[in-house]
Amino acid sequence: MTIVRYEPWTLLSRFQRQFERALGETPEDAPSPSVSWIPHVDIREEAER
């Protein structure tokens, strides 16, 4: 009988890498607080409303 070492954190890290790869992200590409695209909007205040 072969003894297998159970390392849950290694398994979790592997799952995270596969999930990021499926989404097309790498740790360097992960979302940051800054935004790369901001839509143009017109904002104005009307006295009657």
C-alpha cells in the first residue's frame, strides 16, 4: 500500500490557477481598484425637476 501525502493548500492553489486560466486572467491581470474604461455621460441639472 502506497502512502499518499494530502496537501489541501496545494490542491486549492492548483484550482485557483486553473480557474484564473479559464477566465483569461493571471495574477498580474487581476482586477485592480482603477478602471481602464469609463463611458461618456452627459449630466445636467434641471430646475423644474
